[in-house]
Amino acid sequence: MATGSGKTMAMSLCIAWSYFHALYEPDSPMAASFLVIAPNVIVFERLKSDFADGATFRRDPLVPPEWEEDFDLTVLLQDDSAPVTTRGVLYLTNVQRLYEPPARSRQGEPNPVEAMVGPRVSRDVEASSAEELVDRIAERGRVMVINDEAHHVWDEKLKWNQSIERLHAALRERSDDRGAGVVSQLDFSATPKDQKGQLFRHVVVDYPLAQAVVDGIVKTPVIGEVTGAAVELGDSPVQRNRQWLDVAVGRWRKFDEALSPAGKRPVLFVMCENTLAADDAGDYLRQRPDFAGDRLLVIHTNSSGEITKADLDGKPPMPFTPP
């Protein structure tokens, strides 16, 4: 589904439908427990604004009024440890919290000293929290998994897929229910293609940007062209692309003037070919008063498009998902 066309709403509808199917239909194969997975902290924070405290289910027309008393669902974020006493539960986490800890933290010869005084304190906090989170989810028997920005899941060998398979095995192992496990996996993305540009074979619905524009669901994009610009000679990307950067800044200033009476600020997003070019462009833009100090944020991603941890630490979430 195109960005802005309502992926979160579609997720919420699927969750409500599965919950009531499991509740009302005899021998239903569906689940009343859900795991919503984000690829990174930025997407997690966006989903949190909709799902935390079940906000979307109260705000949007998802639950029929006559069924509201039966919609007994607890929403737990990845760091919540409250016990679940409701029929249904929704866990929201970023996928790194589900990654399996290293083998060395789970195996090894018994240590006689540790047997007497207790095991040493583990420094692998994320690993222990991953085990704890999987254990809590595995108690639910049946779970529907929903992946947001699921183009990150394209390869079955990736840790994302392996984490879901590990959860499925844990659900089957700990429940007497013959239907236990990950009963359904729904993947949502605006770019349903692998790294070779091929559509995923399991696409069942495709709502592209062009159709969303025609339907008036999202705004028509405006493509600007720079006339008369020429690539300047130079070793740095900024030297070669300076004219385009200057035009972009000028365009940003016009939007800033138009939006400032309403207390709004436009965002200028410059995508570079690599991290060195990004640093170069950042240094160039910081010379302007408009982007001095903390008004400019340089974000580095790895080859998979994931934001590096160093760029996440101590920095506020940005209102976009990096390509």
C-alpha cells in the first residue's frame, strides 16, 4: 500500500477481524493475540502513537458498538512487563528485540563456582530481554504476526524471518492446542520488492501510489526540474551538485514563508549516494543560518537501509522512514 494510504488502518482492521473471528466463530483457526513488528525505532515510535493504550481501536470505527464490551484487548510495548489478564493482547516491538541471543550465552559447561554463588551478571541486556519477550508471547498459544515496512523481511535467511520461525516453534512446543503457533503472518509495505527489484511472490493486494493519487487518498507529488544547471568540476559531491542544493534551499525557504503564519515548518530531505557525501552536504548546509545548530540532522544508513545505532542514540525520531 502506498505511503499515506492507510497501512496502519488496514492492520487495525485485520486485528479486530481476527479477534472477533476467534471469539465468535466455532473452531476458528484465528488468534486473539497479536505481534506487531517494526524494523527500527523510528517506525516503532510511529506505530506506538496509534497502538499504545489501544488508541486506534477507540478513535477509529473498527469495533461495532454492540461488540465493544467483548473487545478485551491489552496493548503491551516492548519494554512493558505488566501481566496480561485479558482475552486478547497486542505486543508491539521492533524486530531487534526478538533476535536470538548468541549461542555462547545459552550453552557451555557447568561452572562449579557459579553453582555455589550463582551465575555471573549478564552484560547482554538485549539478549536476555529478547528471550523474555519471546517467552511471554509464547504463552499465548496462537498469535497473528504483522510486519510493518516488511520489505525488510524479503530474505528467508534474515534474522527477522528466523525470529518468527523461532516464535512459531516456541508456541507449538508450549501449548496443547493443536492449532497453536503463528496462525497468520501479514506483511505491509509501500515497496513490495526485493533487492533485485522483483515483486514478492506472496503479494495478495497491491495499492500503488499512482492509484492512491487518482483516488485522492494521497496528495499529488510535485516534481521540480532545474533548468540551465550544469555539473561543476570538483572532487566533492557538493561541488558537483551545488546548484541543485541551492535550488532546493530556495524552494524550502518559499515553503517556510508560506507555512510560518500557521506555526508549521517544512522539512528538506537530501538523500546522498553514501555517508561521506551526506557529511559533505551537511557541512555545506550548516553554513546557512536556516540550518545551523540542531536544525540539521545527518543520518547514516547501512547497505540495507537501516539507520546505524550511533545515529539513533540521543536523537529524536524523524517523521519519515529511510529508504
